[in-house]
Amino acid sequence: MDADTVRRSTALLTDRYELTMLQAALRSGAAHRRSVFEVFTRRLPNGRRYGVLAGVGRVLDAVEDFRFTTPQLDWLADQKVVDETTLRYLADYRFSGDIHGYPEGEVYFPGSPLLTVEGSFAEAVILETLILSILNHDSAIAAAASRMTSAAGGRPCIEMGARRAHEDAAVSAARAAYVAGFGATSDLAAGFTYGIPTTGTAAHAFTLLHDSERDAFTAQIDSMGRGTTLLVDTYDLNEAVRTAVEVAGPGLGAVRIDSGDLTLLAHRVRRQLDELGATGTRIIVTSDLDEYAIAALAAAPVDGYGVGTSLVTGSGEPTCAMVYKLVARATAPDGPLVSVAKRSAGAKSSVGGRKWAARQPDAEGVAAAEVVGTGPVPAELEPYLLHVPLIRGGKVVGREPLAAARDRHLRVRDSLPLSATQLSKGEPVLPTELRLAP
């Protein structure tokens, strides 16, 4: 099931100044000038070598649902946020412009024009906060998840951070993690909404509920079958593994270790399982894992990882610092576009003009540079253009299955230089080349 379940208006998921700018622009007569806004970031999250774009599908849903309801308009009037003229405009608001950009799951670098929003100033400016809140959150999760799935080296990763996040953020985090290669989630709302596989069996409380560990294991196997995963570190790990195999037999699906020195314990449990004849029983480890802990377990006999806190908090990086800037506007409602840019001291300036982007490969097909430009696209770069249409004339044209974004990310990550997946802190793995038309 896609996100076409229970929908709600997204119109008030915005900052007040979006609407006060709209009011002033309506009053000045500039509100209907054609405008181009661009989403980009000036830097990658601390120490990261590439970013991962996630949340594009959620942006498309949110723009579709950006419609002001009567109660919302009544509240805006009661709070005197905007005047009557602006309220009348908002009552009929529907985004009728165009959005194109990088497809979900793509990687990006500083200056990459991730999303281009084109329409009147009035209809485009009020989407800023909504778009940034989705992309900044989801892309931070996806960047962390990509590092984790890369470190896992093909072993499956399970997202299980719902108890460490806001209830709605937990769902979007599971979605972003799936885009970046996680195989399943513990969150049922994420499974229901986005079709992500769900998994989960029992916590320590289930063992503690019963009079003995044997009783708990027996109850779980009677309910879920021998292929279930038994949590074996509530009391004595060695005794629990022995009991688990005695109760389930050598066909036990998996055991989970949730504490202690995971590398040491995984080796001990693997040896014990093999001695007991449970050679096919998998070992799943949890316990505040991040990409560094996963990488450290590469040589351990571990079959899968459950990741929570470090994932849903973006591995300590809560935002990707994406911004939404006006880069071109018309001088009259039907006039030609002119480039505009913020000119400020320091690192917060912007580059004007509607941009294209291409990822140029080297002779062996490995990505060599992120090329960003204005004006005509050089013929040699046309095969490598990154933008795709997402919304045309207010209609969504770029919606795709979540699995397509997931497949894209894994394929694109494999096309980057090998240094992209190093866990040591470093600079962006690709340079961003600007090719600006005169």
C-alpha cells in the first residue's frame, strides 16, 4: 500500500513568514511573477563523503495535500496572521507549477540542485518549510542508513528505532532507511503505509513474564513456530542458547543478542550452536549499533543487525542543512526569467539561475564529477543528466514504487569511487564543477 491512506492537509506545516511574505507580495503586485526556487545544500553532514536524497515521494504527496481547510482559514483569520485578501487566495490555493529534480535514492554533493520548484512566487514560496522539513529529515536518515548498509557488507539490516523517535518521524525514518538498503522495519505503521516488510518477535519483558526461560521459549515457539528468533541474553547466555535449541530443535530460526561484547559473544554463540547441531540458526545482534559498530563486527559470525537510536537520529546528524532559495524570477507576470542570488559575506551566498546537473563518469564508468550549470547543456553531458520531472502543471508525474528508489540508491552508490564508503571522516568524494552561462 502506498501513502494514499488517510490523508490530511499539509498547509499549516509551514512557518508564519511564508504567509506574511505572500500577503506583502499580493499587495505589491509581485506575487504572480514567475519564480524558480531551488533546494540545495552548501555542505554535507559532518565528515560525510556523499549525501542521499530521500523523501521525494513524501514531498509529492505533501504538495498534493497542500490545501487550506475552512477550520485552518478560520484560525488564520482569528489569529490575524494574514488579511482578507490573502485568505481568499489561500482558500483557492492549488499548486499549479512544475517541480523537477534528483530522483529519490540518488546521491548528492554540495551545490547539487536537488529540487527545482517553478511557478508564481505566491504558489511556490509557501512550500518552502514543508519541502525542507521532509527532505532534511529523511535525507539525514538515509545518509546514515547508507553508511550502515555499506558497512554491513550484504548482511541484512533491520530498522527498529520507533521507540526513539516522534511517532510520525518513526514512520518516515523507516521509509528513508528502506530507500538506503535496510531490509525491514519493526514499525507496523511504516509497513502499512509504504509496504515495507515488518519483523519482530519478543523483548526481555516476555521472558521475564514467565516462570522460567524455558517456559518463555516454549510459549514463543508454540505461537510463532521454530523459525522464530529467540532473545537469549535475559539471564545466562550460555544456558539460554542450550535451552533454545533443546526447545526448538536444530531448526531454530535465529537467536538475538542485545548486550555485552557482541564480537566475543557472537563467536561463542556460533560455536555453541554448531556444537548443538543448530548449524543453520542465524545470529542477530542489536544494542545501540551504528555504522562503526557494524563495521567492527564484519569478521564476527553475525547474520543480521537491528539498528535503532543511531539510525532514527540520523547517526547524530539531525539535518542535512538543505535550503530553499529563489534563483530566478520574471520582471513581470509574463516576462523572461532573470537570475537572482543572495550576495552575502561568508558561506551563505547562493548561485543564481535555473540549473541542470549531470554526473560525469570516467573512462571506466566510475563517477568522476558532479557538474552543475546554467544555460544550454553540453552535448557530452546530456546522457548523464540527473533531473527528472516530478510535477507538471500541478499534476504529479514522478511518483514511483519505493522499491525503485531503493534499487536506484544501491546502484548509484556502487558507481561512486571506492573511497565513498570509507567510514573515516573525509571530504565529498566527488568535486562539484560549476558551468555558468555568461
